[in-house]
Amino acid sequence: MGFNNTFKRYEMKYLISQNKKREIESLMANYIEPDKYFHSNIQNIYYDTPDYRLIRTSMEKPLYKEKLRLRCYGVATKDTPAFIEIKKKYDGIVYKRRVEMEYEKACRYLNQNLRIADEKEQILREIDYFKEFYKDLKGAVYISYERDAYHGKDNSDLRITFDDNILYRTDNLTLDTKPYGTGILNRGECLMEIKIADAMPLWLIGILEQPYIKKTSFSKYGRAYENEMYKRNSLKERRA
């Protein structure tokens, strides 16, 4: 499908309203254009330890953090291209490494704790090491969203995405069903992300000075984890 498998970039996130999304798109119209895969439904399964070590560490905002996820674009079948991704963040810079394989094979590789020892690809060796280091990794949460994606007309490394209808669930952790789950965003909200490998262009700096565009710290998995912990604690209190 023409997707890149390695990334090194800065990522900035902004929670905005749907109305402001349209205004921002208008302000950026002279500088950006739709990606080849402009609108897509993205489905993910995030993997974690039984005690949620990865997301708990991430939410402490350390200098270094990492996560593992399985991603498909659209509803998967057994032969659908799927991506196993390691995403790392160190000192504000995001590094993403991913490998593509058929969805059914990817599920076996992750869920049955298999190794692909005969593979020479560096990214697979990194994923094998990740699995061995954390041990007992399992699917922890499903997250899906609708994404509109743009890139810079003069800089294809600049990507601007808008995610809405962000849903999560902690059961039926599969990517071969129509997206459903509990909403993460407030009604009418949208998550804008800016991803860039080098300095931000002046035109974008000017647009981001709009008073309604405020940078935020936002993790889809983190928000889902917080929601789930709140639900579980509330249930315990009612039973007490």
C-alpha cells in the first residue's frame, strides 16, 4: 500500500472542535494537500503486560517510553495487510518501527508468543526482543478512529491529521469486525496531530497562534486506560 516502515519525527497534538477543524483546514489550504489515503478508518490493538506496565509508565511522562500495537486500515480479513508497530518516544522525539504481514499471521505471531528467528529483518528482531523483554504481553485494548490526513505541498514529511469518532473497548480484541466501542472524545471534539521531522514552517507557526489552538498532551490508549480504571473503581465503590 506504499506505507513507510520507519519514522523519526516530532508529534504535537491539539484538541479542537469540529467547527474549528474546518476553519483550520481553510487556513492551511494553500500549503497542504490530501494524502494518497486521505480518509481511512484505523483499527488498533495495543499490547501490554497483565499489570499494564507499558501504559502506566507512559502516563508518568518519563524521558523514554514505548508501546507495541497491531494496526489495520479498515475491517481486516485473514489476508489483509497488517502492521506490527513499536512506537518509542525519547526526549520529545518519536521513533516508529513497523513490519507488515498478513493479519492472520500477525495475530498468531503476537498472540501465541511466536518468534520469527529465521527472519533477517532488523525490525522483526526488535519486535522479538520487545516481546521477550516484557514477557506475558497480551492484547489490552482496542482503539479505532476515523482519520483525515494531509501532507505539506512543499514538504511531504510534514503530516497533519484529524482524528474523530475515537472508540475503545477491552473485549473482543480483534480487527475483523466493524468498529464499535466507547467514545473517548467529548461530543464535537476532534484530535489534530502535527508530525514533522525538522523545523516547523513559518506559515504553520502563524496558524498555530490562533487562540483556539492549544497544544495538549493526549494519548488514546492513556485516555482509554483512565476511563477503564475509573469505571472499575466506581464499581468497587458501589459494591463496598
